[in-house]
Amino acid sequence: MVLVEESGELVVSKCIEGGAAEKMGILANDRIIEVNGRKVAKFAEIEAMLKEYRTGDKLELLIDRQGQRLKIEIMQEERK
């Protein structure tokens, strides 16, 4: 998954085909609003937040997909 900061929001610009994000239901152009109930607007914020979790931990993302808010549960994968 490739994230970009756009107008104070984190936007998924690309999902890697067959990658974890795609398998968990995240799509290109989804806007990530919250991770586990904590608002995120910058890449640095989500990077710092993800360091708090271990491989296998479940995270809940609140995303905006074309004006509709959805909650998607994902699993933290090993960071490379």
C-alpha cells in the first residue's frame, strides 16, 4: 500500500496487487481517518502509531470510501 498526504488526509494512492492491504479490503483512493480510534492525518503519525503494535496485532481502520465511512479490520504484518 502506498500512502500520500493530500489536503490534510492520508490517501491510499496504490494497493500492491495481491498485497496484504488489498487482501484486507483496502482500495486505492480510500482515505484513512483513524487507526484504532486515533485520528491520523500525516504519514509520520501513522508510522509512529504502527510501531506500537506487533506482528499479528489486529488494527481497526476507519476509512472514507467515496463519502461512505467504513471500518476495516487489518492485521499488523512484519515490517521490512
